Amino acid sequence: MDAIADRAFQEKQHNVSQDETPSLLAVVIDTNPLEWTKLKGVICLKELCKSVLVLLNAHLSLNSGNRVAVLTSSSLNSGPKFLYPDPNDKTYEKRESLLSSDIHRQFKFVDQKIIQELQILLDNEPLNPENQELKGSIAGAMSMALSYINRLTNIEPESTGNTLRAKMLVISISDDSTQQYVPFMNCIFSAQKMKVSIDVCKMGPDSSFLQQASDVTNGVYMLIKNVHGLIQYLTTALFIDPSLRPIMVLPTNSDLDFRASCFVTNKVIDIGYVCSVCLCIFSIIPRNNVCPTCQSKFDDAVVKKLRQKPIVIPLQKKKKLEDGVQRT
Amino acid sequence: MNDSDDDYLEVDEGIEENDLSFDKKGVARRTRKENQKQKTTANIALKGSNGGYSWEDEYHRSWDIVQEDEAGSLEGIVTGIMEAHKKRFLKNVTPFQRGIIRSMVLVIDFSKVMSEKDLRPNRAALTISNAIEFVNNFFDQNPISQLGIVLMRNGIATLVSEVSGNPNNHVEALRSIRRLEPTGDPSLQNAFEMARGLLLHTPSHSTREILMIFGALFTSDPGDIHTTIDSLVKEKIRVKIIGLTAQVAICKEICRRTNYGDDTLYAVILNEGHFKDLLLDAVTPLAISKSAQVEMRGFTLIKAGFPTRISEAIPSFCACHSKLIHGGYICPGCKSKVCMLPTVCPCCNLMLILSTHLARSYHHLFPLKLFQEVPLAESYISTNCFSCLTEFPQGMSESERSNSDNRAKKEFHTSSRYQCPDCNKHFCVDCDVFVHDVLHNCPGCGC
Amino acid sequence: MSDSSNLLKTTVNDYLENLPESVHNKLYQSSITCLAIFRLLPSLAKFYVMSLLFNEHSVSYIDLTRWIRPDNMTHLVSSSTKSSSSSAVTNFPGAIGKNKMYQNECLKRLKQLNLIKDVRKQWTNPNTGQLTNVVVLQLNPMFRKNFRNALTGSQMSNDLNNDIEMTDVEEVSEEFLDRYSLMKWENILHFMVGSEVPELPSIGVLSLLRHSGLMDIGEENEFIATPKRFKGDNMDLKSMKITQDGFQFLLQDINAQIWQLLLQYLRMSEKLMMNPVDVLNFIFMLGSLELGKQYPVTLLSDTQVIMLEDLVDYGLIYYPEKNRYFYPTRMATTLTSEKTTFKTASMSMNQVLEGGPEVKDHGSIVLETNFKLYCYTTSPLQIAILNLFVHLRTRFANMVTGMITRESVREALRNGITADQIIKYLETHAHSQMKKLAEEKLLKKLEFDSNATETQQIGSQVKLEVIPPTVVDQIKLWQLEMDRLQTFAGFLFKDFANAQEFEQLANYADEVGVMLWRDDDKRKFFVTEEGIGQLNDYANRLKRHRA
């Protein structure tokens, strides 16, 4: 006799469902002007924008409910900024949700808006960059993107009845900055919690922060050497929809270098010492038993034990006696 | 007796003078009365607006608060209520020194009283679900810590799962005790002794803590509990107790003595939501009190290894469980393979962690400053939230504000803007909660 | 929700796949059609197309297969490492994993649409120098060119999206268009349901409904030999009754409904010698037009102009001045949209018209375990549809309430609606709160189940139950109740002279296997229709024997 809670009828198992939930793509572009000058011969911002626009169009063409958001990270004039959607153009946002079946028009609209805003951003840059400080950072832009994603995925669906998945693409050209380590890590962990995968398109130097970011969040990390094929990279490897991720093999290397680097000597270390107060890592026991970052004093007894090198007991000669008993 | 009578009379005078506080619709509210002499602050805090004790007030009906405004729309009120609700998430954050590496024993009461149905479906089941969530959050926020679980049942303490750093074991163990029936009497002393035993071998750099969920009002011990308490204090084990029924004096004393006189660690739940909040509060590391610091001769330095990850086409055995797996981590000390981190290498006893694990605890050490609410004004600089672009409601002029006839409504008028003290950008309440709960980064400062 | 959009996709896809290759190639000349067809593909197919799109060379089949994660045939042992590879795979012969099946299905679909061609090439293996046959996939060049144009925004020439200055015609507001299309569409649906309509739909629509099998001319009319019949089918068309397919049609969501009618129109148009390419192009283009803007008729081909008039009947287009301009309505612009938030035309219209943050529920049926039903709607159409299988009791300003009773479900079943259709309708129109509750319950159940012994196919037993299972099971039981009687046509044998005759014939019928029922006491038995011949022969033989 079946339990009452069991269904009386078995239903046919649906075959592999084609998941059609719309998704949100948030693109964070690193617009650090100092770094872009380093890449002068290789690629310029305009080229990158062209490729990004094609990527956005492709994303919008996948599903009529797909949305995009584009952010720039830093500039000499202002910090991270939304290029799209534009906060000042309120009428647009409402129209977007009703008219999203309008393919070409939507492409044109989005593309035009982004180009416009980018132009405004570049126009506002001061002409003498020497005395200006760089405002904003990748971590700041990622935080903004994450809170936008949070709003669209957690708070709004209650009103629209649609679930939305999200993923983030970071296009970066700069090196890691140790100042950014803590906020960067915070972004990565919150992305992990929100199940947002971070794909990284990296040009220029390699970055271990971003590698870790994509690894922790099940994303793709690509170091682009040949920038002419940028569109192709963007539309294939870095384009995998969140609904396809469970069945696709992601093109990343799994041999990541997770080792830490010492705060004092900046060497990469395998075995080190960790201060229990401020959690900073050293390769050697600091002098005076005081932690350089938090100035907290270490317990002498503990330090002494750590400093102890293993004692080698000298080999003692064994005398062999006639009766076979060894005596030392 | 005399005392309470006096208080009553005094407050009666207060009522005539402060007419504004009495709401015509009979909604019970607590208001501050400057005229009252603060004879017994505790008593006064308990008084309701009608001057008597809180159980003498008129019944507080939730639908009375919500009033329609002139246009007939409830929207303003509803948003105000929602914001007030969200604000309670914001905790006080000052950068304390905290014990990041923790060894904790979770003690769960499984005596007869836990089968009461005042919490749905019954206390024991709700406790277990909350405990599972607690375990997951605990290892999420404190990746290099360790946890063990003990059960109080039938007058004795039983070990549910060993002290370890693997959350899955604990969750499995908790699920398996769901099937047990709560019976017998609780015994605080037995539980504490067992927890002491478990925490005996913890290294000096980690904190020792006991978190107890206590539902009964008595304890049946084989000996003198005060000796146990003395040994707990001597071994510097800190105890936090969550009561489910009512305050019990012995629990209060335990908490006070083991935490250097701090009273806040013993709490009794008000409702299910409060239960969860209290439990999740224990996830954040405890601050190291000054008196404890004085006793210590200094902090500890921990030797740790940072393994490299490898992936293999052909599976090989891991040193910790002898399981066949593809890839794993290689200990830098002895080059043996372990399957997951964080762990202690079984061959050379070196603690193996990743720098990401340490990074998870950074936000406790460098907490984000609270955002301040922007006061009501006629117009504001910002029209949209800086990080999520939601629209803010418009500013209201002075006259509009004073026109609102209902005091209840007035309380819920907010500007909905919260400002970061460093970069002065405005955020909405959802972003505020998100940033402080999950992200721990201010998007405007970017650093 | 996804079921009906899947249904929509399969019908459209079936139609598209059955077209010949030349038609496909012509279709792909318009970039909008390329986009629309692209959106109808399953996600993996979209990925494949994208990866081939910007690749100048053709890609080998094996490379594409490498993207897919290999399946595990054994149940997954959760590995605690972060590596993506799975534990040892054991294959038993003939087994194909889920992923591989999905991939095969996607490739098949792409080939049928002539998007991908596979070519066998001979490559020399660099190591051994041997020639091996390698399968290589190529993207249809026409499609590639036009889709790239669509994405990169070059060449949008033969496209109605170019802004043309039109100052002399007055703008028509969106609300007017919405109301107009709503009126036309609901007219059709009301006619199908059988409620009073102010104005009957046009002959074209009626004949379409008849040809598609959604409605049928009633049986009574066939036997009336009156002169009326020779006046043409018009009178009969106006008195059609709805069929079972029609009921299924009613219970679908609006996108699926429009597409079904459009596909039927396509099929009919082929018979009328209209160019199907033009027709399809026009339909897809409609999906990309902007609401509220007017488009001049001059840009359309002849077939498309003819189509305009037909499409007016469905409420897709507003065409006030013939031969000048036309306006697409909301129904047209959402043709290629997958947004399933627009459940019925009326609901979406209401939402827009009332401008409402108040009307936040899409899908507004609340169903309790005691079979009571509450539906937040004001549209008479939805109420009429609900009336088909729910016993409606009270009607409020914004809500109707009723109960699902045995009688009401039996009425529906008698009319040809199946239990599955009813359940699917309830599920798609369920209130969002119900869905949320169902999800929470599912999570709790999964958590509870996973502490029990490990089961491999947890997914099949525990699924999202939006409608309470008691109601679902009961509706199915009521359907089974209708099948209490099973009829067989045949012959009854009775009044045998003696027992021996009876025995002989009955046993023979038993042995041959044509016997359906026998009663030895009353000496009667019942044989199937087919068996009567054999039994007759045997009986005659017996008689001859005796004689």
C-alpha cells in the first residue's frame, strides 16, 4: 500500500530540460588610463569596445529576457561608473522590460548608449594626468556590479516573477595591486555565495588574483595573447551561459598557484608563519618577536619552540663484541 | 509591594502631561518620559504607554499601524516598515581584536522538555535545523576553525561528532540525531566535562569556546557544578548559552564568570526569528577582552604550510582517508597528498591552509563602517542608489511632513538614503544590508 | 510555464525543419529571420552556432564534443576536490549519457535546419602519416554572413527599422493599439468558447479555425439537406462547435496560441501559392518592430501586403488606411519573445492599462487542498475558460472563487478536455506565492530525504509540486472514472438446444481466442466481431457432420 503522501500516478520523466531562464551579464572594463598607455601598440580602448559591443549583442540575442550591465572601473576623474544602464535615464529602464522582443532596436539602443557614455567619460578626463590620483579600482567596480546583480536577482524577481541568473565578465589589463587584496577577496566570496561565476579576459600581465577569482566561482580565465582574435575568445570560451555550465567542460587550467607571498619579503612561500591576530603571513620569524603589521607581541616560549632547529644526535660508534652484544 | 505602587502613581502624573504620546487608536507604544524619575530603570523600561506593566497595555494589533495616506496608497508606509525591519540587521562594528582560530563545542539539549511544541514543529527539530545552518555558516566564516558536537540526553552527555574541521561530517551527524527522541533530564556538569575533555588538546593559538542550547529549567548533576565552572575558568574556555524557556541563574553565572564579567553572552529567545539570530551571532569570532590580554604573555605565531594543487589523469590515494581521487594538494613539508583543505597533514602534522581561507576572516578584522541615514530634507543630491540604481523617493517639504496627521506614519517617513562616511555616496537600504552582510566592501570607496 | 513555451518551440521548429533546403537558404537572407530562428534553438545549439560563427575555418566534430562533460554511468560519488573531472566511468554497452543525448539532439536539430553541414574530410595524422576520415562541421555561409551582420550592426538595409520621417499621419497611442488588439483577439477566443460575441470574426479566421481542427462544423448540420447548404459554407462556419484540440488551444498561453494560428496560416498560404519565405520573413520581422510606430506599406512585397489584411483579423496589426501605413500591436511585437510573463493577452493588457504596481501577480490562481479555487482576474475570457472545468460560485470586483467538483470536471472531460490539460493550465496560471511555497517545501523535502540512505534518482521522486498533489491525483482519478465502461462490438449467442452444442461452440470459441464472455448457467456467450466468421464456419461444419 502506497503511503498517502506518495503520488498516485507516476509522471513521465522529462528529458534533459532546456533551461530558458534569462541571464544577466555584467561586464566590468578596466579603464585605468595608465595601464592602457602601456598597451599602446597592442590594442586600444576603441578596439576593445567594438568587441565588447558584439559580445553584448550576442548575449542579448540568446534570449529575449537577457539583460546586460556595463561598468568602468577607474579613471582620473571619477571612480567606478555604470555605463549602462544609465542612472539618469529612468525612462529607459522601464521600457526595456516591456519591449525586449525588439531585437535590433535594442541592440542599437544599448550600443549607442554605451558609446555615448564612454565618450562622456573620456571627455571629462583631465588633460594633465601627472598630478591626478587614480580614483576607483577593479574591486570597487566589481562590488557595484555585485550589488546591482543582488538587486536584480533577489529583490526584483518577487515582483516580476522571473528568476534571473547572473554572470560577470571582467576585462582587465593591469597587474595585481596588493592594496586591493582584501576588498578583492571579499568580492570573490560574495560572488561565490551568490552563485555568480566570474569570467576573466586578461590582456597584458598575468594576475593571480583574477585566476583565483575565476577558480573559486567556477568561471573561465583566459590570458589573451593574440588580441586580434578577441571577438572569438569573447563569444566562445567566455560566453558560456549559466544554464549550460553544469554540462560543459570549462577551459581553464587547474594547476593554479595558490601559494601565498610573504608580507615582509614578498617571496612566494610554501611554509610560513601566520600571526594569529592580523592573519598576515611571514616567511621568517620577525625580529623582536613583534608582528610588523599589527605590532602585537608574540609569546616568547612559542617563538622559541618554532625557532628550534631539529637536533641531530651524533652517531655513536658501535663496538662489536665477541659475544655479539652491541655496546654503545 | 510598596515600590511598585509608588511607581504606578508616579507614572500616572506623567500621562496627563505628555498627552502627545497617547495615540487615539490605542496602539501600544513605548515612549520616553523625561519627567519620570529614574528610580528603577529596569522597571521603567518594562512599562508600556498606559503606565502599567506591558501586559496591562491594550493589545497591539499589527493592522492598526498601517494607515492609508491621503492618496489612499499604502506604499509609503509599507516601504517605511520594510526599511525599519531591515535596519535591525545592522550591528555595531568596531575593530576589535578577535580570536580568529577557534575551537568550539556545540552542546545541544535533548532532554524531555525539547519535545514541547512551542516552536514548530517541536523544539528539538527546529534546533537541529538551525544547528545545521549554524554549522554551514560557521565553517564558511571561520574556515580554519574546528567544531565538535555533544548531546545532553538521559542525564548523560554523548558525543555526536568529533572535533574536526570538516562541515560535512557534522551535518551528517546532526541529521542522524533527528531520529532520536528527546528524553530524560539534562545534565550541565556532564556536558561541560565532556566539552572540556574535547578541548583539552587544542593548541594555544586557538580560542576555546562552548556554545550551548539549553531548553530546560533545571539540571541534574552528579557532583558540584561549581568545581566544573572553576575548571572552565582556569582553562580559559568561554561559554555562550542560548536559553529557550526562561532565564536560569546558574547559566547566567557560568556565562558571566567564563567571559570575564560580560553579561551579554547569555540570552533567552523571544521567538523563532530571534533564536536564529542569536545562533548566527555566535558565528562571528569573539572579541578578546582586555583582561584576557593582560594574562597572556603574548600572541602566538602559527606555523602553516601552503600546498599546491595538482590534477592527475590517473587517480591516486590521499594520505588522510586512503581514498582514490584525481588530484589533490601536496603538503610542502612532507610531499604527501591530501584531498581537501584546511586540514592538518597526517604525516608531518603541519597545518595546511590556503590563503583564501585566511582571507575569509579578514572582514572581521577590518570591518566596514556603518552607513549613516541621511536625515529628512526637502531635496537631496542623489536620485538613484549609487550601486544598484534604484530610484529614491523624492524629498518632502517641511509642511508636507508636519501635515501627516498620524504619528505612526510620521515615524516611518525616511529618506531611504544611507550614506557612507568615507566616500559620501548614497545607498539604498537593500544595498546597505547586502554590503554589510555579504560583501563587506563599500562600492564607493573601492578599497 | 516552460512547458508551453517548449510546446510552442516544438511546433514552430517542426514546421521549420520540414522546409526544404532552398527555402532555408532564402530565409537566411534576412538577418532578422536569422535572429529569430537562433532564439528558437536549444541552448547548446546556440553555443555551437556562436562558436562556429566567428571562426573562419570549419571545426571538427570531435572538438565540439570535447566541450561537453562526459557523463557518469555510475552514480556520482562526490569528490571532495575542486577538480572538475569525475570519478571512474564504467560504460555498459549501448548506454548513452544524458549529456551526449542532449548534444546529439542539438546537432540533429541544427542539421535539419540546414544550419550545419557535416563534411567528411581526409586528414593526415601528423604522427603516423595515415589518412583518417574526420568529420568536420561547417556553418551555412548565408546564415553566417547575415547573423554576423545582425550582431555587428552593419548592413541593416532592407529593414523596416530605419527611421523614416512620417509627419503627416497622426500617432496612434499604445493604449489604443492594446485595446484594439485585445478586442480582436478576445473576440476569436470568445467565439471559440461559445459565449456571446458582439461581432463574429471574419470568414478567413473562421475557415482557419476549421482547417486547423480547433473547431468543427457540428454533426447536426450535415444531415440537413436544405438549400442553405448551397449558399456556401458561411452559415455553417458561424455555427461551429469547439473540438478537443480547441480546448487544448484555449488552455495554452497567448504566445503559443498566436503561433499555432500563424503556422496554420502558413500551411494554408502554401496552398494559395503565396511565397512561404516572404510570409515567414514577414512574421519574424513583425517580431522586431517597435510598438506604436507606423511603418509604410511601400517596403513590403506583394504577398506581404496581402498578409497585412489577414493579420488585421487576429489583432496583430492595425491598418486603418489601406495602402499607406500600418501599426504593429503588442501581440505582434512579442511574437518572438520568450517572455512568459504575458500569460494571457487580457492579463498583460490589464496590467499595462492600469499601469500597475498593484497588479503584480502574473498567474493568479490560488488552489487549496480542499479543492477551493480563487482566481484574481477580471477578464471575462479567463472566467469563461475557468467555467469549463470549475464550478464558479462568487464573483468579486477583482476575483472569482469557486470549487473544483466532480461534476465540473466531468463536464470538462465530457467535452473532450483531458485531465492533463486542466492540470497544466492550473500550473501555468498559478499564483507566484504558490510557486514560492512549493519551492520551499521542495527544499525541505530534499534536505530531509538526503539524510536517509542515498538514492540515485532523487530527482524523479521529489519534484516541484505547485498544485497540491491531492487535487492533481483526484482530477486524474475522475478521468479514470469516466472509463468505467468499455464497449466491444460483437455477437451474442443464446438459446442453445442442448448443452452439448453449447459446449462445443463455446470451447471452440475459447480455443480460437475470440470469446469475450461466457455464462455456463444461462448458456450464453459473446464473441468478437471478427470471430463470428470462424465460429459460423465451425458451426456449419458441425451441422454437416451431424447431417
